Amino acid sequence: MKRSEALAILSRDHHQALFVAQRLRRAQPETAAAERARFLEFWTAHGRRHFQLEEELLFPAYAPYGDAHHPLLLRALGEHVAIRALAARTDTSPEGLHELGEALAAHVRGEERELFAVIEEAMPPDELLALARELERAERQPAGDRGESPAGDRGESPVRDRAEAPEGDSARDGHRADGRLNEGPESTDS
């Protein structure tokens, strides 16, 4: 099946993610640290942003035309959470990298083979075209603007990776140093 232009943008990211996943799955004790560093470079430059684009643009664009509680959509969101958690670990053991590589590859294959087909079937062509334009615009944002929501608001993104936050920066995103949400008026959990 030929991919719509909107999803082709994301599929190109998936191709790169599969390459990174393959390297992670092949990591050996002597290459593990270098493969972890390559993954973090990919994650910082592309992976984190890709998840954000899906969560803030693709999935909400699909929801009016499909089931926002579709099992494939919920699975993808759960996998985003799991991959973020694996990315945040400092584990450089080959086993830990193999686990991350397997999770990333399985996630990409699930989106490509199943979820994207559901989205393309549900969304009207004109909406897919509008989504493609919005994704292209978001991808063209300068690297310094990538902390913003792709929808263009100027505030902190509600989805923030602990893997990207410098030490001591957790209070700004509503989390305590132990990763739990802050309680009280400053909490972003509203």
C-alpha cells in the first residue's frame, strides 16, 4: 500500500529508527557504550520529536474520524511511554540495549503495518493533506524551537522526556526529582 504523504513523513523517521534499533540489538560488550551514544544522538535529534508529532498532531487529527480508543492507538501510546522509560535508563549493558532495540523495532513495525493503515483508511484525503502540511511545518521548526508544542503554542510541551531534562530541571515540568508529580498549586497534572 502506498503511504499517504502525511504518513510518509513519519515513515521516513521510522526507517531511521529501524536502523538505530538494529544497531542496538547487535550491541556487544565492546560496542555497547558507543551504540548507546549513537542512540541518544538519534533520540535527541529525531526520536523524541517524532513521538511528539504523533501524539500532538497525528493522533488528534485521526480521532474525529476514527476511534480515539482504538487498541492500536492505545498500544502505540503505551509503547511511547515504555520506549521513553528505556531511553531514560543509563544502562549500557548489551542486554539493556537489546531490549531497547527490540522495543523500538516492534513499535515501528506495529505503526507501519497496522496503525498507519487504520489512520489512512479513516481520514479523508483532504484531512490527510492538511496533516501533511502541518507535519512538514512542524518538522521545519529550528532545533531551538523543538521544545514547543508542534501545534504552535509558546508554553512548555505537556509531554516532556525525563531523558532530556538536565539534572535538577525536574521541578519545571511538574515532577519531583524522584519522577513523581509535584503535589500542590505548581503541579502540571491538571
